[in-house]
Amino acid sequence: MKICFLMYPWEEVKKLDSTLRLIHECVKRGHLVGMTTPERLGIRDSVTMANCQIFDRGQKVSASMSSFYKNAVKSWKNVPMAGYDAVFMRANPPMDPLVLNFLDSIKDDVFVMNAVKGLREANNKIYTAAYYDPDHELIPTTHVSKDVDYLKQIIEESDQEQMIMKPLDGFGGRGVIIIEKSASKNIKSLLDFYVNNSRPGEKSQYVILQEYVPGAEKGDVRVLMLNGEPIASIRRVPSSGDVRSNVSAGGSVQKYKLTKEEVQFCRKIGEKLVRDGLYFTGLDIINGKLIEVNVMSPGALTEYNMLNKTRIQIPIIDFIEKTVLEKNLARKRKSDMDSMLEG
Ligand SMILES: Nc1ncnc2c1ncn2[C@@H]1O[C@H](COP(=O)(O)OP(=O)(O)O)[C@@H](O)[C@H]1O
Ligand SMILES: [Mg+2]
């Protein structure tokens, strides 16, 4: 198959990145593998094109990630995106919505993981915040607003001493803080900063106010979901004195096996994810509550591999191969029938 990774620049790929393992698996299997970045997409004569680095086929592929990264042979080519069988989204959030318009133009011809519709809907934390949860079983109570007075009122009326505040489209733990009700003199100023001044020169920003989920001190669980099923999980523990478990914010990782209840919980979320075309995602779960669905470029694959001495990229690439094969077979059946009728 021909697969394109729509990602951050190759020069920024680090030795431990999940993306490197996914690319390596595809090249090792002998697929035609291209890499491009959102900035390299464009339209030429009504065709969506991309400047891609394409790995030479037939080269010897080192088993070591650092040697593969250093030595793999690839060359730049301008190619039509619809020529690929699959596009694997691995760009960093937040996604420029215009990039999704480019993908709209190829989505009928190419298997895009995750689907454009799902990427558009889950482009920020509103996707999780608006999750249908009438019995408050799945997500913590969450408010999204840019109305400072409303947000202040929520904090004042809350019966919890502390709440979580975070920007709507943050990632990697950026800007996630605990708001203590007792620090009431700071609250207005903090809210005002998050809503009106956090990005100088830009218009006001939405913020999330969320119930603090008890037990978060012990860390959260990152689950990798593939086609509605949990396939890998690790625990991430915040460094002392920090509320955030993200590895990029100093959190450490531990081996973790999901309980039966957690597997059920993930499958329940997974049904919706698959309906929305979100085949490969990373869930953040604390104490049985869903905190976030990562859809752009979920990580933790390398950490899971190291803790469990496995290569979880294998079933992920298997899934793409299988989906592409089914798509191609369906297409062939149609053209077979056309030639049958003509003949
Ligand atoms: N409601 C919450 N209760 C307790 N801890 C939280 C809550 N929300 C976020 N956190 C902590 O902050 C981290 C980052 O929050 P998250 O919503 O996943 O945003 P990001 O996109 O920055 O990863 C979580 O992994 C968790 O450790
Ligand atoms: Mg997160």
C-alpha cells in the first residue's frame, strides 16, 4: 500500500516518538511511505498535491530506531495526495481547520485516519466537554465559557474547594492549573488573564472549568484505542508538586493493566469514537472519568512498548492494511461489474 504520514517535520522527530515507530513499521513492511507536513499541502490544477519525502523502496531497514532515523534513504517528490491509499494524521495539535479542507478533497479516495469529520469535531476539548452524559458517569462536570463573570460564579457556587482550569485547545498539560476557592482574591484576575490576555493580540479565548477528579494526585491512565477497542494502557504520574500527569510536563510512566470496568468504559466511549471516524485515539482517564480524547497525534506508544516489551505499532498498521484492502476490494468489485456489463 501507499501511505502518507501527515505530520510534524522529520527534523523534529525524536528518538522516542510514537510516530517514528509507526513509520518504521510501514517502511519495514515494504510499503511506499511518504511524509509531509500541513504546510506542504496545496492545490495545483484542481488537484490536492503535497511535497513529500518518500522512502526509497527496497532499502535495508535497520531494526534500531536511531539508526533508521539517521540512515533511511528518502527523496522529495511532489505527488497528488489522492494517489495514496491511506493518510495517517500525526501532526501536532491544534490543527489549522484549513488543512482539514484539503483533506476533504481526498477523503472519498483515501482512507484518512482519523476521518476528517472526526478530526473536525474533536479538534479541541469541546468534543469531550459536550459528551452526552446525563447521569454524570463518564466525564467530570465541565463548563466551557469566555464569560468571566459566569465562570467566577461557577467557582463561588461550587461545593468543591478546588477546580481545574485549562485552555480549550491546549495540549501537553499547558496552562492546566488548580483553582483554589480559598484564594478568592486571585480568581477574577486569573480568569481575566486566561480569557482576555493569555494570547496577546488575539481575541478572547474559551476556558474550561472542570470538577477536580479525586485521585488525580496518583496520576492518570493513558489508553490507546484502535477501532473502538483499548489496545494499550499506561499510568502517568505527575512529578511532585504538579497537577499534570503529561510526560511533556515532567510526569513519569508506570506499567498499568486496565480493570474489567475500565475496559467496559473504554468500549462504551469507543462506540462513539468509531461512529465519528476516530479509529486511533488516546484517552486520558482519571478514576473512571474521561478527561480528554486525543485525536491528532496520540502518544505513549513507545512508553507502552518499553514497559511491556512489545511493539504495539504492529496491530495499528495491520488495521490500516486491512481497511485499505477492503476499500480496494470494494472498488474492484465495482469495476469488475462495469466490465462484465460492457463485455
Ligand atoms: N478534571 C481534572 N481533575 C484532575 N486532574 C486533571 C483534570 N483535568 C486535567 N487534569 C490533569 O492535567 C493533565 C492534562 O489535562 P488534559 O485535559 O489531558 O489536557 P492536555 O491536552 O494538556 O493533556 C491530565 O493528564 C491530568 O493529570
Ligand atoms: Mg491530556
